[in-house]
Amino acid sequence: MSDAPILTIAHAGKSYSRHVALDDVSLALAPGRITCLLGPSGCGKSTLLRLIAGLEPADAGEIAMAGALLSSAAGHVPPEQRDIGLVFQDFALFPHLDVTANVGFGIAHLARAERAERVAALLERFRLSHRAKAWPHTLSGGEQQRVAIARALARDPAVLLLDEPFSGLDGDLRAEVRRQVLDGLAETRAAVLIVTHDPEEAMLMADALALMRDGRVLQAGTPAECYARPVSIEAARLLGQVSVVPAVVRGGVAETPFGSLPADLPDGAARLMLRPEALALAEAGAPVTVTAARLGGGFSEIIVEAEGATASLRHAGGAPPIGRGFVRIDPARARLFAGS
Amino acid sequence: MLAAIAAALPLAGIVAAAFSGATADIAAADVGRYALTSAGLALLVGVITAIAGTLAAWLVVMHRFPGRDIFAWALALPLAAPAFALAYAYGDLFDVAGGLRIWMRGTLGFDMPFEMRTISGAAFVLSCAFYPYVYLAMRAAFLNQSVTALEAARTLGCSQRRAFLRAALPLARPALAAGAALAIMETLADYGAVQFLSVQTLTTGVVRAWSVYGSTASAAQFALPLLGAAALLLWIERAGRRGRGYEANRARWRELPVTRLTGVKAVLAVTFCLLLLTLGLLLPCFWLAWNGLNVSPDWVRLFDAAEHSLILSVAGAAITVALATALALGAAKLPLAARVASLGYATPGAVMAIGLLAPAALIWRIVPGATGFAVAIGLLLYAYAARLMAAALEPVDAGLAKVTPNMIWASRSLGRGPVSTAWHVQLPIARGALLTAGLLVFIDILKELPATLILRPFNFDTLAVIASNYALDERLEQAGWPSLLIIALALPAVIWLTRKIARSRPGAA
């Protein structure tokens, strides 16, 4: 797996009248890797996708693929001339064509036999062979999704973009389709960019993660990096629940309501970010009050309070009684940020 | 953009010609007198079609009675009959010196207090021909009405009938305005019927000024008030359409509360629907055919004309739909273009033709070797396209709206350029709508008289033209044949369209 990026986005910007949708966004996609773009709705991630696909010109910055400029101040390559596949949130299957014709739509320039062969292979890969002659409106949501992906892959694009690919599916189906799509994508050498607002989904699928908020990329890295070492509390929040409690750093040690831990910060006020698993109930440690405890299945979600600060933690096993208790911080899973 | 300019050109021609000076052969008083007649006629037709069309729609949508499902679409069939055909039939049938009236006076001892060759006679004929416009608009409005509003009215103490009067009818008012505006537009545009019934309207004025006095300028002066009225009616119609929005966005569709009519009420309902259908189509057809059987038609001339009519209608439909499609595909970028193009729809054919005469003279001079025949046919097709563009644009727009922006972008990202995308994605999906648009234009061209009369090449007759010529020569039996042929050619298209409209609404069948 080579890490040389096939597509690079440098300082891209886009505004709609007064609203800044994208602000100085840079990102690189490598072949054979899945990058997930994660952020709340309206953060600009879909706009970035549209810019990469060429559906809209960029106001600022450059987008280049394999050394050739696609979008820049100098010009704009139309979508049909970019080697980029795009899968829409609503799938956008052509209602007047059956599954085979939909998948073969982008490869009309190939000879009939070659086209048929490639379509058949794709349908096989996405387990759609039995639906080859079906009309789009007769397909289930998961099938439509896979047809849309197969259609985009038929041209063997260097880059594949997927916009909220699983948002239209729910529950078990969602997990199953995700698995099938990952299996199907495993055989491609395309650089894949998936836009999603579901942190769990992003972490499960991604080789690389980019966290977006308010039109900016907050952090890019592997899912493990982003989860364990967020660059800011804002970035941390995008990947799941966090508790933030005040801390004071003195001589390399941070004092917090839930105990002390070593700190690599100058003396002064700081904030401690805690994932639920960074805090554990213990026999001894910092004294807290357990104010709420709810059973969440194999674990209990517990709210603890000390010196006016609250935090939540996950406790394996049954819910403890409301009242006094002790907690301990796992320094490896907690992050300190300077400032108050 | 080109399509919009094409539609606007004749309108500019009118204004230019009207102010070109050299007129004076027609007194301003004449323009005023004709305008008053037109206004009176328009008012009468507007009121009659509004009442008849609304009543028919209310009966068919809100009630159940024998034959309702057939009437639902059959009531629109008079659209196949040109107004002049009705005028020939009724002008003869109800003529003071005609057989029916003589028989009534002699045998029954009384006479109909009715004179066909008056404004009220013309209003009767045109109402029979144009009530389907109101009927179709009101039917759609009633079918789309909010059941919740009706039910709310019921819970507030209104009876079913009062709920209809106080909730459904006011909600359908925009549709009524739109339908009546269409009927009035057609009334103002009509030439054949009023001409035959000797009612002098602005449109007959336009044709007369041109054909008798040979003055384009004075014809244009008659045309100006028509153009103003057309713009006003168009505005009313569009405003009415905007108002439909709040009826359509109901949460979900539910079966309308339908009243089953029995006994006398059912008989009355059937009688009323049958009466409309009879007056609008069956009786005139029968009378024209009955009279026509007395003479042997000039088959050669008739088939020649039928061929010309068909060629013009098919070619005109193809060109108009192609232009409308181009306009619709580009309309997102040019909303003004569509607005301008739609003005053509309200413009009477005679006005359109006069507007084209000035630019036509130019073409004649510029294009060397242009034969008169080719130029005239070109101009005629052009006039049809300019006039009917908006009629075609509406279904085409609706059809193209079925293609989501993402489908277009999907096609683009799959390597197809804008043109290939239009050809392989947008047009195939809008196929049905294109056919609908084509048939609408086909029917209208088949029935068209004044523009054809003015612009056609010498000795190039269509069915409408020879019908009009026979009628002018008082050879009414002969005029029946081409009229009936027009109806016969248009009827399959009308049936296909109305059945499609009936099917497209839930609960219609």
C-alpha cells in the first residue's frame, strides 16, 4: 500500500453569499485507503465533496489529482472529465434504467461484451447478480446503495466519494450493508472518501480520519490517534461523549476534582478532558458523589460529582448505589488542555 | 435564450407596427367599439364557463352517480372540437330561418327567445367550446383539496354542503380564476366562430384590417388592446397557479368524502353532464354530419387539406416541443426567458401572425432565393411555436422536474457531458411529458384558424381554412366535412390526454 496521495486538496475555500462553507481546507487521499470525513451536519463536509467531484468550482485553493490541477484559480475541470466516482446520499439511480444499465451507464464507450463482463463482475462483487434486471424502485435501500456504488466503480475511478452512504438505512441493515460495502471496496485501488456524521461508523471504516467543524478541518490522522490524542476538546467531542472538568497545573502535576495526574503543561489553569472509559469507580481514590446510575446493557452509565464538577463514566456490571464513592483517572486516556 | 427571443419577436413586431404611422384608414372609434364587444363577450363566456365548469367538476369529484367515471374524462372531450365548428352547427341549427325554429313556431307555437348572430349567441357557442378549461382546472383543485379542511369545517358545525361552499370552494378560487382566464384567452383569440356569427371583435378586426384594407399597421392597432388583455389574463392565470401551492402540500392523501346520488338527484346530475357533453360535442357533430350527408364532399380537396393539416400539426408539435425542451433545460439559468415565452400563449393567433409579417418582409429581403412557399411555411410553424410554447413548456417542465439534480450530477460524474446527460437521462425520464406536450400542441394547431389564414402560402389550405372558406360562401353542408375531420383527427389525442389526466390523480377512477 503506497502512501503517496493521489488527490490533494490545498487551502480550499467556498462561500455562499454570506455563509462561509469551507475555510482553508487541506486534505490528501491515498490510493487503496478509506478516509472518513466526520462532522456535524452543516459543517461543510458535503460541500467539500462537491468541490472534489467538480459539481461546484472552488472559490479559493487548489484541488489536484496525480499532479494535474482539477480546481484552481486558473480553471475548473468539469465533473465528467475528472476520474472521480461519486455516490449520492439519495443514491440518484436512474429510474428509467434497470440495474444492469445503471451500472453500465458510465462505461458506454466499452465494447458490448467487455461492458457486460465488467457489469457482471461488479454485480457479483456486490452480491447483486440476482437483481441484474430489476428496476431501481423495486430494490431495497441496501440494494440501491450497492447498485449506486457499483455504478460509480464501473469506470474504475482513481477516487471514489461517498456522501453519507448509510444514513438512509437503519439498524441491523445498516451494519450489514456497511460490511458488504467494505468487502466490495477492499478489491479496489481507488482512494475512498466517505462523508458521515456517525463517529462510530467513521472509526469502524476509516484508515484515516478527518474531523470537520464550521468549514474547517480540526484534525486529520488515524482513528486511534484522533480518538486518543485529540488536538482540542472540540475535536474530541466529534468522536463521542467527553466530560470536561477544570484543573490547576502546579509543578508538572494537574490537580482536578477527580484526582491528580502528571501534566506536561506550564503552571496555571487547565481543562481536563475525560472519555467515559478514562474514569473508573475504585475502592479508594478521589471522593465523589454518585448522582445518577443507569443500566445501559452490559454496562452502567454513571454520573459522578465532586467540587461542583460532573463527569460521566462507564462501569462494567450492575449499577452502584447512589451516594458516596471513589474514582480513579486513567492518565493514558485523559487529556489536559491549557487555559480555562 | 434563442427560444425566448423567438417567442418575443412577434410581440415586438406588433408594437412596432402599431406605432409605424401610416394608418388612419380605420377610425379609433371602431377600435373602441370592437374592444367593447370583445370585453362583453369575454365577460359572458367567463361567467358561463365558470359556472358550468365548476358545477361539472363538483358533481364529478364529490359525488357518485351512474356514468361518473366516464364523465370524469369525457367532459373534457369538447376540447377536440374547434369553436368554429360549433358555430357552424349552432348557427345553422338555431337559425331564425332554420328548420328547427320554423318547426317550433309552426308546431309548438312558440319560438326560442334567442338569436344566434349576436353577442349572446356567440357567448353560448364559445362557452360550449371552452368550458373544459374551467372543468379541468376545478377538477384538479377539488381532487387536491385538503380533506382536513373539509373535516375541520364539519366539526365546526357545517353540513357537507356548507362545508363545500365555505371551505372547498374558496380554497379552489385560484384554480377557478386560472381556468376562467384560459377560457377568456381563447375567447379573445377566437376568429372563426365570431366571424361566422357576425360578431365584430378585436380579433376579427385584426384579420379584417389586414385582409380587406391590407394594412398591417391598423391591424396592429386592433392587436394592441388584445395584447394588453392577454398580459393581464396571463398574470391572473399565473397568480392562480401560485395559489394552488397551499392546497397541494397537504400531509397525505385521503379518500374524499363522496356523496352517493340517488333518484331525482342522480338523474339531474347525469342530465347536466350529458347536456354539457351534448352541447359541447355530440349535438354539433351530429348536426354537421347530418347536413354533410346531403352533399357529396370534394374528397380531393378535403384529403389535400387533411394532409396539410396533419403535416403542419405534427411538424409544429415537434418544433414547439423541441424548443420548449431546450427552454426548460436552460430555464434554471434564465427564469425571465420562460416568462417571456409564456406571453405568447395568451397572444391570439391573429395577433401573432400580424406581428410576424413585419419581420417576414425582412427575411424575404435578406435570404436570397427564399421561395415564398418555404418562407411562408417557416413563418407559420414559427407562429405556432411562439404561440404554443408555454402550453408545451408546462408539461415539459413538470416532466423534467422528475429528474433530481443528483441524477444529473451522477451522470456527469459518470463521464457524460451536459448534452449527453440531457439525451440519456433527462429526456428519457421526461418521455411521457414530452408526448403530452406534443399532443397538446398538435390539437391546438389542428384547430388553429386565424394565424394559418394570414400566413399560409397561396393555395395551401388546411382543414380549418377550407371549413372557413365554405362557411364564408354559405356552403354550410360542405363546411361540416372538414370540421368533422378535424374533430376526428383530434379526438384520439384528446381522449389519450384526458384519460391520462384522469389516471394521474388518485381517487379519480
